Amino acid sequence: MPNIKSAIKRVELARIRTQRNRAIKSRVKTAVKKFRAAVEQGGADATASLRQAICAIDKAVTKGVLHPNTAARKKSTLQRLFNKTSA
């Protein structure tokens, strides 16, 4: 453990940020899993779950947890899956 006050603060802030980032990533993963489950079931709620997944991904980008290109890739993959099943 650090002895300097500023280093102690940095360790604490890093811990807090890690917890926040983990929670946001978990939210994204959960939304994607719900979307994939809805697509497999073939229900009409796939559209709503796609919208929620894209919203969660966009929020993660806004918070700085995901890189914008990573988010674009994830959204594109989900949209392609949705288009393939709805066609």
C-alpha cells in the first residue's frame, strides 16, 4: 500500500472506476444476451431488446468504458443478426 496521500487517493479512485466500468460492461453483456435469447425464441420483443442493447452500448461509450469503434462493431453485429432473422 502506498504511504503518500496522493497515491492513496489514486488507488482508491482506480478501485472506484474499476467497479463502475465492471458494472457498465456487465450491463452491456446482459443486454446483448437478452437480445440473442429473444432472437433465438423468435419473439416480437427482439426489436425492443435490440434497442435496449444498442442504448446500453452507446451509454458505455459515453462513459468512456468502450471505444467507439468497439461499440460500432458490436452494434453492427447485433443489427446484422436482427436483419438476418427478421428477413
